[in-house]
Amino acid sequence: MNSYLPKEKEELTELIKLRRMFHQNPEIGFTEFWTTARICEYLEPLSCQLLYGDKLKAALLEPDLLTARQNQLAYKVATEKGISDPWIEKLQGITGLVAIIKGKKPGPKFGFRVDIDGLPIVESTENAHLPYREGFASSNGFMHACGHDGHMAIGMGLAKRLAAAADKLNGEYYFLFQPAEEMIMGGKIFSTLNFIEDLNYFIPVHIGLKSERKIICGLSFLADKRYHVSFTGNSAHAAAFPEKGKNALLAACQAVTGLYGISRHSEGYSRINIGCFQSNNAVNIISDKVEFDLDLRGQFNNINEYLATQAENIIIGAAKMQDVQCSINVVTEGESADNSPALMLQIRKACLDIGIPEKDIMDHYLISASEDACIIMNKVAKNGGLATYVCIGCPTYGGHHNEKFDFDEDVLLAGVKILYQFVQNTQEKQ
Ligand SMILES: [Zn+2]
Ligand SMILES: [Zn+2]
């Protein structure tokens, strides 16, 4: 992938420039105002129809999901920066956008999804870290440590190519620049976009993940369900009247032990973790309030449903044992999704067509992480469309979600070329 035509060299230079611009200005979930503004600014002159702000909201079948999640405070901060940025005003407090390119003739509907959020990580200031060494590391306490800066560049580069070719294309092309992937929340909101059920093809893209230079035509993720659990009992003097207390701490500890003891499932693997366990009573008080966060993940949706049923029984049972109250709130959830073998084959063919050797193309790979694009993939598949999750694998120095995360920037061009070739191949078939 290292010898380029002069035009490709120019294109890669532009993709790198875009990636570095986003890298230097990361924003976390539902605060991606500057990011959304820059994407709009870039795409508008390319004759893309843009859905942002109220137009984006109007395209959602469940717009209330969006309202509940938007960070109005971050919007206020963004607009009060004092810098003239007309685009931020136009966003009306809503992050993310959809860009639509319409071909000359009717034809299939394509959806491409890239995520746009960063992470709350302070970026490395070591010289060995290339973004720092080359002066495009972030300094705002957030970081694109998962490659979403690169995903945006790929989405914008592909949109640019397709917009330029629009008068020769059939069909419609929808680019989802989705907020808040890291929170496993933006995908659910975007899954209610009014065109999702009509898509014939849907492809989310990720860089890295498998630290090898391989293209994965069908990447799979774990289903995920996250809870906030609380136990409420009665406080009492721990020495004088312990029998008058109802011990929330004991119930929570018994619940935690029980949760880690949930049996594995024969049909696939699972993950259980408890984090942020809090009890604030003094040592001479029977604990009356305990909270913790629970994360359940399963290889398939049915495994996650099994984990959820078991977990809820255990929590309720532990509360009963100590005669305390419990509340179990689902914070967020993500699904697993099947990749369409037919679409995976088309991605494989596109890779071969642009000269990627067979040995560098993989069909399946399961990663122990979750992705909220799966919920969109399932909706597309349910309505007869084809969906697959494509990974442009490469070494990720430091690894994902690490302060030294980085990737080989030439994968940006590979991503654009594969998806563009895939579109070209579908055109030939008609
Ligand atoms: Zn991530
Ligand atoms: Zn990611």
C-alpha cells in the first residue's frame, strides 16, 4: 500500500490533514460541536445534502432520545468561546450529522457510518508519541484514542470522491457522522433515522482493533448492558443496636459475589464486571446506602439476555436476604450483530480489486469490545438490507483507549479506496 499515484498522494495528504485537525481537537460524546461544525463546513461545498441541528432531529423517528442526551452546557461553552464559528450556531445544540449524496439515477441506498467522539484521556507528551512529536497532540484533557479522528477523515474522503462522481452514480449515499459511540448511546439514536430501514447496504468502519495490517470484512462485537444498581437499607448504631439496621453494604457485597458467580454459557463467551462501588457510611454505622455499576457482555444477544436475567435475580435476591430495597437501572445497552456473508464477499472483492493481497484480507474476527453501530446493522438486516462491519486493521501504538494510541495514517486512504471500489462494483452489476 506504499506506492501511490500522484493523485492518491495528494488525497492521502488531505486525509492526514483532516485526521490531524480532529486529533488536536477531541470532544467527548454529545459535546462534538466543533467537530460537527468542521465536518459540515467541509461537506457543504461538495453538494452534499446535510442533516444537522433541527433537520437531523426531524429525521429521527424517536427525537426524544436525542433531547435527553444532548449536552446543553457544552453547547453553551462552544458558542461562548468568542471565536466566530457560524456553523456551531447552526447546530442548535445537537451534535452529529448525516450527509446525503444522490446519484443521477435511482438505485440502491448505501449507508456508511463513522463515529466522531473522543475519550476522557490526557494525551501522552512523550517524544516517542508521534502526534506529540509532530505537534498535533491534544491538550484539552480529551483524546482521540480510538481512531475516530481517522474514521471522520475516511467518511469525508469517501464523500468527496462520491460527490465528485455523483453524475455517474446510481443510488443514494448516506453518511452517518455519529456522536457518542464510546458511551454506547449515539448508535441507538441514529438507528431511528427515518431512512435506516430502507438501506440496502450498511457499513460501519473502524481503524486498528486487530493490530495487524489486515482488512477484516466482517468484524463482530459483544452485546453489552450496563446498569447502575443501588441498595437502600436502614442505618443504626453498629455497636449499640446493630439488629435495628438493614445492611445495604452486606446486600451489595453478596450481590457482587453472586454476580461474579454467574455460570458461563455454552453457546459463547461472556464478561461480567463491577466498577465504582460506593458506600459512604462511617465505620460505626450500619450501612444504609450502596451503589455500584455493573457491565454485562455476551458474544450474542441471547447470552446477554441470559446474563441480564441472572444478574437481576441475584440483585433482587441479595436485597431480600438483608431485607433492604434495591433499584436496577439500565444505563445503556448495545447489541451484537451478524455480518452479512454476501456483503463481506463484496468487501473482499473490492480489496482484491484495489490490489490488497489475499493474505491481508480476513473474513471474520470477533473482538472483545462493544459497538453501538450493531443496533443500526440489526435494523438494516431486519428489513432485508445487507450490513457488515469493516475493520482497517493496523498496529495501534499503545493500544486503543491508551494515552499513546496512534495508527499508521496511510490506512485512511486504504479505507476510502476499499469503500469507493465497493460502490463502483455495485454500479457495474446494474
Ligand atoms: Zn473506543
Ligand atoms: Zn472506537
